[in-house]
Amino acid sequence: MLLNLFVESVTDCHLFLLSDRVLCSHSSVECNSTARIMQCPMDTAASGTSPVLQFHSNADESTSHSSPLPTLIERSQRHCCGDGIPGEFPLAVSPSIVLHVLSACDLDPKDLANLEATCTFFSKPANFAPNFALSLPELAAFDMCQKRTMFKLMKQEDQECLKQRCGGSWKHVLKYILVREKNGSRVIAGPGHSIVISSNGDVYSFGANCSGQLGLGDSEDRFRPCIIRSLQGIRITQAAVGSRWTMLVSDTGSVYAFGKDNFRGAEVVDDAHIQITTPKIVESLKGVFVVQAAIGGYFSAVLSREGRVYTFSWGKEERLGHSSDPSDVEPRLLSGLEDVPVAYISAGNCYLLMLAYQPNGMSVYSVGCGLGGKLGHGCKTNKGMPKLIEQFQSLSFKPVSIAAGTWHAAALGADGRVCTWGWGHTGCLGHGDEEYKAVPTLVEGLRDVKAVHLSTGEYTTFVVAENGDVYSFGSGESLVFQEDDEAEEGPDFSTPSIVSSLKALNKKVVQISPTNASYWLNSEMGHPHTFAVMDSGDLCAFGGGIRGQLGVKLLEGVEKVSVPMHVPIVLN
């Protein structure tokens, strides 16, 4: 059976199946069909009426295209099982087809839950393995989890353990997985070098390579994207970039690292460090299935598929939940979140944000240096153990995405609102001043904008709206394309404004990735740069480029570009 699938109004339990050729489940005749409607009665109590599940298929061309109203009304009363006519198939007779449709459509877990809550057919046991008591939406969620390598490779008992950690439902597990997938980026603008991951898992690197951080087997800078051929046959899903240091995560949970041989960031001066010029597996993580890595200024961190966080280095005075020596490069489990699965992590210069999954919504925890209020707890003190940021509940704000900038932080809500907090230098918080905020504060200048993505750099914040417009605030080095060098006074970017140079491209932007590192600690790498990812898969870059980090070689004497330039890589 050849199926073209389209789902519309799932929350109202209207599921449409478009079929070029349908083999009827109750007939041995293969027929061409059009405008046939299969209808499934829903619980009247759930809606007050009797909405139906509609299946559209192609009828025979000889069939009249006009359907008398009485006939349609009669069909609207037909139950899922029984009284089928040629060209129609009862849902109850072929639940496996419905399961295939639900799984193939990649429905959101919320839509699956709505189907289950509003229709008896979808709420009752489906009598399918692995658990005959599970409903079709629950089985569809399990099938979609199985499409992910990180889940498929788990032992059955580990899968069940993850399900319990997420709330006891496969829909919750799927939602937990999707949080990280939606927050992740395949384009990373590091301090002086860049990493791009293609849709099939190939890795391209370009820019500064003084410590072998490009993974190309030497220490020569690259001005064009170069594929890391030593990784052929390995599918990379995520990358983290720091000062002269790169970490890559594969779909099988392995972590590869190259560049300077430590996990301690730019602040640790070590002239005798070993250079690793080709990707090397991090042996100390072989017992952990890693799904994400993050690099801060003083430390590195990884996230396991079970939702546990491990940190490297900077454990002095228990800044990261342990008391290890600052030079310690063994991964240490971050305690304090044993009962909360973390779905995504984001590292700033000296602190870590964690987006934790809970069945009733996400929550945000922070740990590390609290100067400037960037931990979001209403104070400027350090926290050696993860602590819940409580302000979101007071704002009725449901976080779905987080971004830990070098010195400030931002969060995106489910309703498209944006909060910022931390140091406010150059107006990077978007509140019209340069004052610090010790708790998450709504950006009023974006109240009429529905945001779908945000990112932060050093004193820089970008917000992508639903329509593809990009807003920015702050005037860090990542915003050099907006500055007027001839102006007597510097421009005021303390409130959100549209990035006109990106809008002029007439392309819909879906993600922005700025350099997120201290400029004065990486000044030899040139000015920070920024990438813009388009929905077409095109990639543009602007900002500093003297080391090749833009993917193109600049003219002699040119250190940065003010107009977004095309990067010769197609992401899709």
C-alpha cells in the first residue's frame, strides 16, 4: 500500500489518510478510490457532540463527485467496525494501519495524548506487542522512540527505567527526547573556529587550527569547510566548541575530542598541553551513553541518555557539585538531580543551566558562579549544587528552551515569550538599560512577537520569531555588522530590534548561532562571528573572519564583514 500521509486538527480527532491505491481490509479487490470517508465515533462526553475520525481516500473516477447530504449524514453515524462499502476499511478491523499512520506522521506527544483522551477507539488497549494493554497512541510513541538510535540500543529494562523517570508513559519519553532534538544545533560558532554537522552526520570544520581543534590531522588554519574524513562511517549528532577544543557526540553515545588535551576551557593556561589533531574517543566516558556535550570557560559537561549530567574540572570548593582538583579531567556525576531527568544542558563561562523534564512541564536548574545574578535565584552567590529557578512559576512561564550566554542567560517559553537575566552590559538583556537582573525577567519589547528560537553570546542575544524575523539586543562583538564606526556615540541596542541585514536576504531564518565565549581571552582568534540557518538549509555568516571561521577567505586587511555571507555548505 502506498500512503501519502497528512494529519490535520489532531486535537479534534480528525485524522486524514490520503491514499493513491488502497487495498481494502475486508475485500480482496484492490481499488482506486476518491472522496470516501471513514468515520469513527468519539466519546460524546468529551466534546458534547459526536465528532468523527475521517479517512479520505481516492474514489473510482466513475464515482459521482456530488454526494447527497442524506448520504453523508448516514455515513457520519457509521461505526468503525461493520457496514463497510467497497473502497472503505473499518479502523477496528485494521488497527495496524492506524498505528502505522500515527507512527509515520511523527505526531507530537501532545497530539497523541489528545487522541487518547477524546476517542474511545484510541484509549482502549490495542492488543499489540510489546505490551498488549497499551493504546495505539502509546504504541505509536514507543515506535517513534525506537526510531532513535539512543533508545533502540537500550536494554528493555533500561527503557522501562527511563519511562518511569519520565513519568510512566512512552509519550513522556518521546517528549523528553524531542526536547533535546529541538534545542540542539548542527552549526556551532566557536572562538576562532566553526563546526557544521550535515543531515547525514558528516562533520565539516574550518577556521583557526593552532591546537588541532579542526580534527584534520594538522595545525593549519582552514578558510573553507573541510570534511573530517577520519570520522567516515560514524554518524555525529551533536558538537560542542570551546577555545582550541572540540567535542563531538555520535549517535551511538561515544564522545570524540580533539584540540588541546584538557577539558578546562580557555582560562587554564597550560603551555605543555598535548595537541590532539584527529578525533579521539574520550575513554573515561566509555561507560556513559552520551547524547550531548557542552563546553564552558572553566569546565566541560556531558548529558547521558538517562538524563544525568557529568562535569569535568572546576570542582574546587564544590562549584560543580564535587570537590575535585581543578586539573581533574575525570567525569564526575553532578549530584542533586537524581530523581529529575535532564533533557538539555547549556554552558556559560562559569555556570551551567539544565532544562529538566517533568510530565507537567519543563523546569530549569542552575549551578556554578552566581556573580551578576546569572543563576537566576535572586542573589549573586555561587551554588555548588543544582538549584531550581523558581521565578518561572511566578511568571506562569513554561520554559521549553534555554541559552546560557557567557555572562547572561535567556529562556524561551511555550507561548513564545522570552525571559533574560544576569549581567546587563551593553543592554544584552533587552530591558532598555544595562542593569543586571538576578531573576528571569520578561522582555517587554518582544511582547508582540512569538519567538521560536533564541541564542546568546557574550553580551549578545538573538531571538528568531515564528515568521523568520531575527531580533537582537546587546552590542557585543557578535553584533559588529550593526555598528556604525563613524558615529560619535555608540548605538543603543538595549531593546530588541530587527536585524535588517538578515531580513534583506528574503529568506526565513530558523536558527542563529553566535560565538559564546569571552573575547578578551580569545582575541588572537579575531572578532566573534555568527551563523544564520535558513529553512532552506542554506547557511550564512557574518562577523570576524581573519582565521577562516566564516568559511571564506576575506580580502587582505579585512577582519570582519558586516553583510551576511553565504557559507558553501547545504545542511539538508
